[in-house]
Amino acid sequence: MFMSISTTGSAENPATDLGFLLHKHPGKVQRFTTSHGEAHVFYPEAGDEVCTAALLLDVDPIALVRKGRGDGRGRGGSPDFALAQYVNDRPYAASSLLAVALRTVFRSAMKGACPARPELPGQVRPLRIELPAVPANGAGEGGGAAMVARLFEPLGWRVEAAAIPLDEAFPEWGDSRYVRIALASESVRLADALQQLYVLLPVLDGAKHYWVAPDEVDKLLAAGEGWLAAHPERALITRRYLARRWSLTRAAMERLELARLAEADDREVEEIDNAVDDRPGDEPGEDGSQEDGGQPSSRKSGEQAEPRPPSLAEQRRTAIVEALHETGAARVADLGCGQGELIGELLKDARFTGILGVDVSVRALQAANRKLRLERLPERQAARVTLVQGALTYTDARLKGFDAAVLCEVIEHLDLPRLPALEYAVFGAARPRAVVVTTPNAEYNVRWESLPAGAVRHADHRFEWSRAEFRAWAEKVAAAYGYTVVLRPVGPEDEEVGAPTQLALFRTATESPVAQPTATDPTTTPEGGESR
């Protein structure tokens, strides 16, 4: 199998700089051993104006049979017939074999490393890549030249893809499943181009010559960094690259979605995927309570334990459920569900027939699934709950149609400039009949002996509001989106500083038309979402 990479230049910026980028001298023919044969790199043309590097992979059919996955029954990705391991297209058509050879031969180039000329990898130069024979199997997913365009055009390539006839002497036989591909771009760096080919060649083929293990997820995300998360066909790419292993595909898609959301918010993934607290269970929670065990007991053996008073978190969940009962809500969306504590309470009440848990953190959703033991619940009970990944600062069609939404200790985790985006996504776009919001009362913080003066209750809190500040925000949002609002204390109430938690219950003002905010829509949907 064969591939060529060409570029153009001038006397001041010679095209032969391609040799520095590829770490392969234009004046030499070089040979490399791969697990399934030998790879040869040579330059058919090398001048200041045009330079072309070629990779020729000479596959050893015997090594392919001995080391490949094929077992004669089509389970190695080869055509399904008994002699598939002996008669197949693997030595000739660009596939996962060529992708592995790319990584073996051009490893440094794929990393964007060039110690001899460190300024070159970051430069964009004209590129043309030609692949004379690439299998483009659709399998119901629209293969052929159309798939090539769907995969490469969003990455900034101009695509020329032509189907190869089965036999030019017999045009009536039609086209084969192979395409001849030429890619051209003036905006793609060489390192990015090689990473894209490493991922997309096996995707086009729809098969791999080796067993797809869990570490393939890491390889995919590493090669796809910077482009895969935002690709409109990322689901197709992920599914086919991982050979349709659904557990791996699901894990990869969750991590890609997290990367996409982090990029859209201009934040690190670790900042978003932080909803699972790594503290030991006997340390105080953010509200100063000891939900996971409380204080050590000093009573003697045989003494009857006194009933433990409900923690603040438990009181908060009780207050939320009571507010939901007031609204008559049956379908509830828990926005920022964390590890699913509130969902667990809602599951105990048959009046809640549909429960949606949304969180941006994959780790939190995984913890919620374990804690709720959804896979062990009776089918009808488990069907009431759906857990999905999503960011609350973007409009999401999945949030529409619910009777009520809950933002339990969520808003304080957002930067204040992002809060209007959440307001529109929840109150404007999703628009449930009722919204319950809880947040810490900053005035009460002085009552926590373990909390330093001026500190917030959790390291991830971007702000904490006084009662007056929360009331002002709630009334502003209610007026902007056509809701009424009542505020309530949650937890033991102090005469001076109030209760530790404050709750707002928003309900649609059906007797008055919805007032639309006058400000421009703060929500920027990163990919295909709904916006105003």
C-alpha cells in the first residue's frame, strides 16, 4: 500500500523543509520494520518549489495471518469467506496497517517535534496527500466518496474522492468498495494531518487487523486531541475506530463530550469533571455537617443510640421534595445531579414518574449509577431514571417537557458571568412549569466554627450570596422569564443570620405573557444545539 505527502515552497521557504518535519532525509531511501512487514520512505521529488515524500508499506501475508485477528471466519475484518485469511486486500488497500505504519515511521512528526528546526511544526504550509486505494465500507452508514468528504472536509481539507471500478474493461460491473483519495489544504499542520490519518484510515475501512483493547480509547483521544471532540461525525468516528465495541465507544464518547464542553467554556477538563469529592468520608461536608458518619460516638457498650438529627443535606432534599409536591410535578429534571442523592429520594416517591439526572462530570454520573444501583432495580423502577451528560450553560432539547427542574447547590459553582447563560437555558429554553433552586446563605457562614472568616464552604464555589443578594437575583430572573417566586429558609434558622440554606421556588405566571429578556442571548451552543 502507498501514500504520498507533497508540499510547495520557494527559495526562501524551501519545500524540502518537509524532510525536517518528517525526520526523513530527502536524499535517502529508508527502510523500517513493522509488525506485519517493511515500510519504505523515499522522495520521488525533492526541490525548493515541490517536495513529495512517499510511504510504501510492503505487507508480509504470512506475518499477517500469524499475528492478525483473522480466523478464517471473517472475524478479523476481512471479507467473510473461508479463505479470508489467505486471500484479502490487506497488503494493497490503505487500512489500519498503514495507520500503524504511520505511527511507527513518523512518530516524532505526529508529535509535532522538530529539534533541528523547532519553528517548523507550528507553521502551516500547503499540503497534498494522495492515497490510491482506500476501502470505504459503509455498512449502512453511507460509505464511499461521500463518507470520505464527511470525515475530512470539516477538518479543513478539500477532498477529491473517486470510486475505483471493479474492472475498467467491464464498466457494467460497477464500482468497487475502494476509492482513490486526494486531500489538499493550506490550513492544516502536518502533525495534525498525520494524526487525522491515523484515526480516519481505520474508520473508513471499518475494521482493524488487531484486537481492539480498552487502551484503544486512550489512543483515539490522544490522536484526536484538538479536533475530534468538535467533529460533527465524532460518534461515527468513535464507533468505527473502536470496531463497534459499545462499552469502549460509550466511554470514549463521554470523555469527548467532556472535552468539548471544557473547550467551549475555555476551561480545563479537570475543572469541569470535579463533582466527585475525593475527601475521606469522615471529614465535614461543604455545609459543615458530617453526612457520612458524623462525630465519633462516646457512649458505652449496651447504651441505646439516640436518634441522629437529620443533616443539612437531608433537610435540603426534604425541602426540595416538599416544594415539588406543591407543584404537582410528575416528571422532574435534576440539573447538576452530582452523585444522585436527590434522585435517590425522588425514586422513593411513586408520584415522580420520570426523573432526568444531568451533570457535566462523567465521574459524577458513574458514581450516581453505582449509588442508585440502576442495573439491579426492577425494570419498571429503573425505567423512571435517565442519566445524561450535559452542561447547563447551553440550551439542550433533552431538558424540555419536564414539569419541574431542580438546581440543588448548583448555581454557586458557576462563574458569575456564566450565570445568565444558565438562566436562559433553564428558564427560557427548557421552561419547566416549576424550578427549585437552593444555594448557601453566606451570612450563616459565621456560625461554622471550622470555616475561616471570609471563606466559602467549598473550594469550587465561585460565589456565595447573602439573603438579600439571592432574593434580588431570584426576583430579577422571575420577572425576566415570566415566573413567580417565593423564598424559604432550609435548616435551623438563626435570628441574626438566617438559615444555612436558602430555597427559591419559581412557578410559571400563566396568567401573564412570558417576558423575554432584553439582553442578547448569552448562550453559545458549541455544536448543533438550540439557541434563540
